Amino acid sequence: MQIFKALTIAGSDSGGGAGIQADLKTFQELSVYGMSALTAATAQNTLGVNAIFPFSREAVEAQIDAIGTDLGADACKTGMLVREDIIRAVAGKIKHFNWQKLVVDPVMVAKGGSTLLKQDDIHVMKTALFPLTYLLTPNIPEAEVLTGMSISGMEQRKEAARRLSALGPRYVLIKGGHDFTDDRSTDLLFDGTDFTLLDGKRIDTRHTHGTGCTFSAAITAELAKGRSILEAVTTAKQFIQAAVEHTLGIGGGHGPTNHWAYRSCSR
């Protein structure tokens, strides 16, 4: 039996809904062996982020080296990268190990509103990491920060995708969860030439903590299996749709998604 492997480089979420925890749960649910390199530990729950404890550049590099020199990775993804020196370190290791299937989820703001990256950090991400990126997966607010433009409709979202594509990513997926103009949640995939829309029903729930991490992790898992970009994104869309629709309903704030819902619904 062939074992497909995926690496997540991100922060730890003590509440279990996002970050490394969400990624590893998603990999497991999609039958992919998950590995991790932690960039920071956070003290957080459904009510917000109480504290962030970044790791050193050396600690992050050592974790990635441990994976790259032994297990290897069929695909990898990044989440919260904390600060400039860690972003540079991750980009350097991606190049060193020649990992081609890199999914970058440009985590900038936590669900509770805490800012996770400064402007200088974002600049380094755009210049050092984006040229190595196979798929970039910003939500609409993140796409606005990255492009410096306001996004209020599909045509502006397409223009933002073009601008982001010009920074180096092979594919750009702008998620539609923050577009509340109708009862649909439509994601936009751009391959540098053509656009593809992935439509889903909008679920009225506050329990959406970790949706971005989970969605990008599901794409990463499918890419690790050798799926095409459209196959990977389509399966991931189904995965996150089930995870949000069959919510766990736990916590007093933005609760986590249900990572086993896709498997349960597929029976």
C-alpha cells in the first residue's frame, strides 16, 4: 500500500480547531500521513487568542530538516508563520528540499480579530514565499491586504486573483466565505488564464473557527495523493462544507468545524 505524506508548517492551536491540530485531523480523515513543523504555540479557544509564543528560526528549521532528510513530503502547506525570519527560513527549506506542491494559506488575522502578521512580514511572504507557491488560498480580507485593493464583487475578486498570480503562485484560490451578498459561498480558482467557480450553500453558524486551515489542509492532502488541482479543490470544498454544516456546537465563541463529518457523510 502506498503511503501519501503531507507536511504542515504552522502554529499550534490549544483549542484544537485551527492550526496544526486542524491540519493533522484533516490529513488523517483523508487517509494521508500527517507531519508537522510548529512555528509557534498559542493559548487560544473559541473566544480568541490569549497569547502567542513564537519558536526560534532554528527550531523551525530543525523540524523541517527532520522531515526532509527522512520521511519526505508529497505535499506541504503553511499556516501561521509568525514573523519575517521564520518566513525566510521556511522558504529556504522549501527550496532546499525541492517541494513542489506547496499550499500557502496566508494567515494574517485570527477569527477573533488578533493580528498575526505585520506589514514587513507580509512583504517577505509575498517576495520570498509566493514564487515557490503551487496554490495560494487567501480569504477576501487577506486578498485585500495582499493586493491593496477593495473587493466587493466577483469582478474585483478576479482582478485580485490576477494580481496575486503575478506574484508567483501557480494557482490562486480566493475563498468566498466573507462575501455575504447572497446565500451561497463561492470560491474562485484562477490558473493564470481561466477562472473556475466552486459553489456551495452558505451555512448560518458562528462555529467556523479553523475553516481556512481545514480547507487548505484538505487540498494539500488531495494534492499529496496526486490529484489534479481541480480534483483537490473540489474534494476539499466538499470536506469543508460537511465540516461546517454538521457543526459540533462547542465553545462560547467561534467554535471549531467538525473534522469527521465528511467521513461520516460518505458512509
